[in-house]
Amino acid sequence: MSSTQFDGDIDSFVSYLKSNRGLSVNTLKAYRADLTACLHLFELRGVTDLNEITLDDLRSWMAVESRDHARSSMARKTVAVRGFFAWAYEHGLTTTDPAATLMTPSIPSTLPAVLTESQAEQLLDVAEQAVATNQYKDDGGAAAASGSGKAAGKTADKSADTVNRSEAPARADKRDNARVTAESQRNAAILELLYATGIRVAELVSMDIVDVDFSNRTIKVTGKGNKQRVVPFGLPAQRALETWLEQGRPVLARTATDAVKSRAANALFLGARGGRIDQRIARDIVHRAAREAGVPDISPHALRHSAATHILDGGADLREVQEMLGHSSLKTTQRYTHVSIEQLKNRYGQAFPRA
């Protein structure tokens, strides 16, 4: 990221947002990058004082940026720049607010792709079958290793070194099978929890074990702006989580170094090396599971949309879904959910006397 002579002002603005707006770390990081890029452009044009920047300059910046960025990205950049100059004016850094009338690009309302209920069921069934298949292989590997050891012990003309060499690959295979089984248990739990709760992938990877309340079958979620909410989950997700925590998690935890283990001691989900799982791996898990299940390729966010849609179709109230998803605005919930045409027809038939 390029530095500018205005970095101090940007730092002060970001600190203000962090203290007063409660924005997420990712949002603050994006705003900082947007402002740095914007002011760096003006610096290249010879600007040395914020007071030199005009509305026309900002419109020129938008024209340049819009060549390489989608409308949604431009909308975020514009919000960041407008917020910065409003803050600068209020705090006496500028004598005017050149961004006060800067228009935010309109974003076309698009409906995200979602799975049907049968496709979602197929996705989760295939993940559950993978657990059962890998557990079978794991048990078979253990039995084979045990049988190999017994046979070696009964053969008098084999030296101890030969026996140890023959058992080593079996032990390695057993460890590999255990790891693969543990990862399949983790993947099934992740898919079940994402679909059962509609949480964001960032919320998923930041969860700790203590955030799961099995007695009430709920999870405590820390969302955008560090806002917390409690979300219920169903019996299939409970089973998958219990299997992962009791059987799979200890296997992956053993692969971690002491330093990694201490940092991930409370993490609900672990990666292959025993550390807290990151968002990229969680996304890969969902994409790979969709391919293996033969359903349309989806992201964790599309699985979130699917969950919300299916809950609404089941008769849930829109505000209940808003609370579950952690949306601050009901309008956002409406945009991120689909209501099936069958449901619309049924409601129309019930509510309209001449249907």
C-alpha cells in the first residue's frame, strides 16, 4: 500500500471510526486502503493540502477508479471518502466539505444464487457419508496394522528391525487415515452449522468452543461491529458438532506445535496443522463439498442465503430472520433472501379475496 503525506489524517479518521462507529476490522482496513489510494492520486497531481481538493477532483477520482472496480466497490470507496471529508470538516482540517454532494453509485439489486431445499439436503448428506466412509477406512487401517504386528511376532526368523520397519508404514497410514477422518468430521460440522444458522464465514472461523451451548442448542455469534447475537441450531448440527469435538478435533490438535496450540486452544474449528481455521480454507470446504455432492457451486455466503430463504419459506417471520442473520436493517434481509413463487402464490390466495 502506498504511503502519502496524509497518512496521519487517515490514521486519525480510522481511529475515530473504530472508537465511535464500531466497524469491523475488515471494514476499517478497506476504508484505510480506499482513502490511501484516493489521496495518493491527488498527491501525484500535486496536491499538498486537503483544502485544495474540490468536488470536481473527487468526481475525476471516481471516473479513474470506476474503470477497474465494480459498482459495489465504488459505492464503498465513495462512502469512505465522503466520511473522511465530513470528519475533516467537522474537526477543522478543512474549511469546506467537498464530498458533501458526491453521489454514491447505485448498485443494481441482484438476487444471489441459492440451493433448493433438496440440493441443500444432498450437500449435507454427502458430507455425512464422507465421514462414515473415512471412519470405515480408519477402522480397517487399524485392524490391518494390528494383524500385521501379530503376524510379525509369530515369525521367528524375522529380526526385530524387520518387524519395526514393516510396522512403521502401517502406523503412518493409520495416522493419515485418522487425519482424513478428522477433517471430514470437521467439514461436515462446518457445513451443518453454516446451513443451520446462516452465520457468516468470518463469524464461523472466529468462534470458540465456549460459544456453543449444547444444552440450549444455541451459539453465541460475534458479528460486524462486534455485535453479539444468539442463534439456534438443530439436531443434525448438534450431532455433527459433537462428533467433531469428541473425535476429530483432538486428532488435528495433536498436529499443532506448542505455539500454534496455545493460540488455537479455544478455537472451535481447526485447520490441518492444528491452528484456528481461516476463511480461505472454510470457503474451499464449501466449494469442494458442492462439487462432490453434484449441486451448483456455492460459497459460504450463498449457503447463508439458502438458509435464510428456506427458513422464510418454512413460515418464519422476516424480523426473526433479520435477528438470526445479524442484519441491522430489515431492507438488507429482504435483499438477501428469496421467497419462493409457491409461497407468494399461497399468500396471495389467502390474502386476496379475488385470487
